Amino acid sequence: MKAAVISAIGEPFVVRDDLTLDAPLGREILVEVKASGLCHSDIYVATQAGLGTPVPIVLGHEVSGVVLEIGPDVTEFAVGDHIVACLDGYCGHCDRCLVGETNLCRNYPTGTQRTADQPPRLRLGGEPISQFSEISGFAEQVLLHENNAVKVPVEVPFPQAALLGCGVTTGAGAAINSAGIRVGDNVAVIGCGGVGLNTIQGAALAGARKIIGIDLLPDKLELAKKFGATHVVNPAEQDPVAAVRELTDGGVDHSFEVIGNIKQTLQQALGMLAPGGTAYVVGAQSPSQIMEISPAELLFNKTALRGVYMGGTNFKRDIPLYAELYLQGRFNLDDLLSRTIGIEDVNKAYEELAKGGIARSVITSF
Ligand SMILES: [Zn+2]
Ligand SMILES: [Zn+2]
């Protein structure tokens, strides 16, 4: 099959056609990929040398498609089902999974991987290569454990469905699951890209009072309003901390840092909190970034700083929920989708994503 391969960190994607997948074992499903979204995390992994990522590797983890074949122990899926893949797989039997907190699974990610005595799922030119996030979605097909996938209604178009697998769930889940926003809470979201727009949308669904979108790009601020921002702030024009404090009579209950890599914005997220508020780290930060925190400030303001990974999702519950709200016209996926591309365009699309203008490109032809 065909896939976009990274052979060395820092090198561009190369489309190759000499990849093979094993047949499904146990609880695995083989899926024909219909749409595969270009997430920031993939290009981050493709370019950051310090992460220890094994190469060659097939990246991509925001996938929708159709089940082609199922393993002998699969009970949840049938051939022909439409699915969305999610990298936040879980074992299903540890104490966290048993209470529904699959996002905190004690056996992540080994719970959905093959064991060392089993053949590898993916090969390149006949040689075994490791799967990225148990998915490797920049490819014509993927072979997944059933706890890395969820069924979605056939009425949801594949490109929109793919976005549910990472960006949407990360953003909306941060607001709904991790922050547990209540009716009347005030919220600020720093960074109005694909994930930030969904945090705004999640805050609106949860009944937040003021939702303040913060971004340097005017186009993104316009989009933020479409997703439910009641106010927008451009840090190029005004100090975002002062602006948020003024708009909310002293600060927000929840501030989300959705940019990553920029410690200045995380300091701002803490600075704009009302007493008792929480700042959430949502954007992927480089492991080398260190920030200074004043424990006295946390103490006297009774504030907190918390990391949120994949929106604290139980994805088998959340993705069908967002899909249904989309079909009801209450959840916006259409405006997240900038355009569909062919797999050969992946390098060019990532260059454009880096410039910041595009919400999301999705590969739909292979
Ligand atoms: Zn578990
Ligand atoms: Zn992602």
C-alpha cells in the first residue's frame, strides 16, 4: 500500500508504495482510510530530534474510514462500519478504565499494541517498522486495536469525521471534561487554531458566560466568533492579561494555553485567572521549555496549573456525542476544514499550516 514516510527526523515526507500491513489478529480491525487530517503533532514529531522517535515511520493519527476486515475476537465492529481512529487507546480492564477514565489508563499505550512475540503490524520494503500512535494514518489502510477506534454515523462526511479523532476531541474535551466548565463560568482561550476553536466551542456548549478568544491573526479571531467566542483580543493591539481582567471584572475561571512552545503565553494564562481559577496546558510544549512559577501566587490566588492531554477524553463516549451534535447542527465541524488534498501534497500543506492561515487540511486521496 501507499503511505507518506519520514525516513529521518527533519526530512520531508516521501510517498512510497512498498508498505504492507499484517492481517488482523485478536481484537484488531483493518480499515480503508477515507480521510486523514494533518495535525500539528505529526509535524512536531517529524521535525523534533530530541523525542527519540524511531525512523522510518508513518505518521498521521486523525483518521476516518471503513472497516475492511475484522480479527477473530472483534465484537464491536463489522465490515463496512464507518469508524474514527483515536490515539488515546486504553486497555479496558485496569482500575481507571473500569470507572470510565480511559484517558488515565494505566496500560497506555501498551494495552492496544501487539506483544513482542507477535509479528509487527506494519512493514516497509519487507522490514518491520513501528506504528505511530498505534495508528500510522498517512496511508491507504490502517490496522488498529478496537480500543483505538469508534463507530460513527455514516451521515458524517469522512473529512469532518477524521477531525473528531484528535483536534476536536482535544479542544472540546479540555473545556467539557478537564475543566468541567459550568454555566456562567468565564473562559479565555489563547490560540484560536483548530484545537482552540474547539475549546471555544466546548465552552459555549457547556454554558460559559464570557468566552474570550485570543490570537495574533485577525482571521482566526473572526473564526473564533463563529465558534462561540463572545469577545476577542489581539495581543498585537493590547495587553491580553489586562484586557481579559477588564472584560471579566478581575479574571477568568478557566484559561487555556493552546499554542504550545511559547512559555510567555502560559504565564499570561496564569496571570488572567480570577481567584480559584485554573490554567490548562493544552498545546504541545517542547520538553526543553522551563517556566518559573510563584507558589505564593498560586497560594494566595488559590489558582492551579494543570496539564490536559487529549481533552481528558473517553473517546468512545465523546466522539459519537460530537458526531450527533454535528448532525443536529449544534457542533461546527465544517468551518474547521480548510480543504482536502492528495497524499502527495502533504509537505506543501504542512508548510502552509506553519504560516498559520489554515485551520485544517485533510488527505482524502491516496
Ligand atoms: Zn486501562
Ligand atoms: Zn493530533
